[in-house]
Amino acid sequence: MIENERCERALQTKEPEEASRALVLDLAKEGRKKADLYALLENVVARLRASHAPENQEDAVLNVMDALTGWCHPDARLIPDESSLSSSGS
């Protein structure tokens, strides 16, 4: 799955959380649904835990998951709802 490779590249950057946030926004613009993005991130976290990856990578993904679901400060939210995705392209 190409998204997994893109996630891995984002996590290898100097700022894994910022790169992962940007990736989620890019994937949403490409038409991915919030639920699919969340599932992708869940799989990434599982792989990180299984491989004993650096804690900062797991933290970055968990923070992006929180931002995707709205479990964060309002200014940090990603993709507030599905309707905003469909109306933004009009």
C-alpha cells in the first residue's frame, strides 16, 4: 500500500508530527475519508509498536490521530468533518 510508504517517509523526517499532519491533509485532498485515514494511522501505530520504533514516531502518529478526531485544541484539528471536504472543492 503506497500510503504506508508515505507514512514511513513522513515519520523519518526531522519533524515527524508535522510531516504526518501534512500527509493526512494531502490524502484527504486526494479523496480519502476520515475513517480510512484513521484506520491507516491505527495500522501505522501497530507497526511502530511491533517494531519497537522510536517513541517520538508513535507519539507523532497518536497526536495526528487526536487531531483527526478532534481530541485536541480546536486550532489543531485536522479535517473537521466530511462535509467540509466536499464543499471545499466547489
